[in-house]
Amino acid sequence: MATAKKQPILEVKHLVKYFGEREILKDIDFTVEQGNVISVIGASGSGKSTMLRCINLLEMPTSGEIVFEGKNILDLSNNIALYRTKVGMVFQSFNLFSNMTVLQNCMASPVTVLKRKKEEARQIAMKYLEKVGMEQYINARPDQLSGGQKQRVAIARALAIKPQILLFDEPTSALDPQMVGEVLGVMRELAEEGLTMIIVTHEMAFARDVSTRVIYMADGVIVEDGTPQEVFGNPKNEKTKDFLARFTQNA
Ligand SMILES: Nc1ncnc2c1ncn2[C@@H]1O[C@H](COP(=O)(O)OP(=O)(O)OP(=O)(O)O)[C@@H](O)[C@H]1O
Ligand SMILES: [Mg+2]
């Protein structure tokens, strides 16, 4: 059966990022299509977080283009606040508002950014809190929750703005091992529902089993970009082979 090529939702073109004199991202190019689940793997310091932060404009790229739905978001005319409602982010350290309840955390952006009425925002927040299994904790504050629970709330909060793409930066790296599964389970479900996601992760089994694509980065360069079968099963580049070999040794 012939499958039509999907419309790219995001195109990263010749992305370069310097911090001072150091070139951290070197001519990064890749395309994200609707429904892609892309795992980004690579050694510490290879530039994975910087790349995600550039995509979300938490860092300003030095040069290049980030084209979202056909428009270069680095154009000065672009509405950054609006863009950020379309490209959400989940962080390693949760970044929940500590002075707000779980429910308030999930209602904040729909009310302030999307201008939803409180009752509507509440319903949206409840829908996603139920989805991540946190509806029983709506009145809790973040410091009363486990790491896995906090991260599930952070995912619900990100979903409540109904992003077109959700970026994850090592969402399970700060968790105790017994809590990793509950968060990966939620992410797996989102992938199955067709949410477009870019996930920086060290969870190789998850990357292999859930992603539609895997990108391996080293020293600010995309060294390999392919299906999980290609990158894990038949890596072309020596650097990828070394990285994966070291990873399986240490696992
Ligand atoms: N704000 C900053 N100012 C200066 N240098 C930075 C800044 N942020 C990151 N760097 C440097 O950029 C390089 C890439 O960092 P980055 O955090 O993107 O790597 P990473 O692949 O996410 O690593 P990790 O797996 O440890 O999270 C590192 O050498 C880091 O020290
Ligand atoms: Mg990082």
C-alpha cells in the first residue's frame, strides 16, 4: 500500500548554537512529521538539551532556521508566546509551581495563555490528570508527591495546553528506579495515540520499542538518524557503535 508522505510539522535547518566561543550545535538538520516519536540519544554534553531548548526558544539559536507549520519561528514577526503553546516541554526536574496545587498547576496556562474560562480550564486539567492517573491528588502540592507522581502531573500540565509537539528532556532521569515505569507507561500511551514527541532519553529499551525514529548525537552533530531497527540493529557510524556498546556494557 502506498503511503503519502506526511507533511512536516517541524523542520530544523542548519541550526547552530554557540555559547561564548564554543560551538555547541553544529549544523543540525532534521525534520519531524506528524505522529513521529523521535528519541534523541547521545553522551552527556553532546548538545541534546541545548537542541531541545533551541526548538522551544528557551535558548536563542545563533543561526539557522526552525520552521514550524511552514513558518520560520526565528522571524522577528513570530509570536513566541503562541508558538510555546504549540510546542510544549517536560523537564527532568519537573519544574512544577511549588506554591500551587496539582490542579492549579494544570489550569495555569490554559487560563493565562489560552484565555480559557476557569471552569473550562478545570475540565481540561481534570481530563489530563485522569489520563496520567493523578486525579486523586488534585489538591496536593508538589512537595507532597513522589518523583513519578510529579512527573505525571508535569505531563498533564503540558498536555493541557494541547501542544502539537511535546518535547521531553530526560523525563525519567531524576526518578527512583521503581518510578521510571509509571512515567514511561504514560509516554508510551501518548505515543500510541499519535502525539508527536521528541524525547531526549537514556532509556534505550524505550527508545528502541516506542520510537518511530532514533537520532544519535555526538559533539553537537547528528551522527545517525534512522528507525530504531537501523540505529540499534545496524548502526552505520563507528561512533554510534561505540556509544551503544558502552551503553549495553554499563546497563
Ligand atoms: N547556558 C550555557 N552556557 C554555556 N555552556 C553551556 C550552557 N548550556 C550548555 N552548555 C554546554 O553545552 C554543551 C552541551 O550541553 P547540553 O546540556 O546540551 O548536553 P546534553 O547532551 O544535554 O548532556 P546531558 O546528557 O548531560 O544532559 C556542554 O558542554 C555544556 O557545558
Ligand atoms: Mg541534557
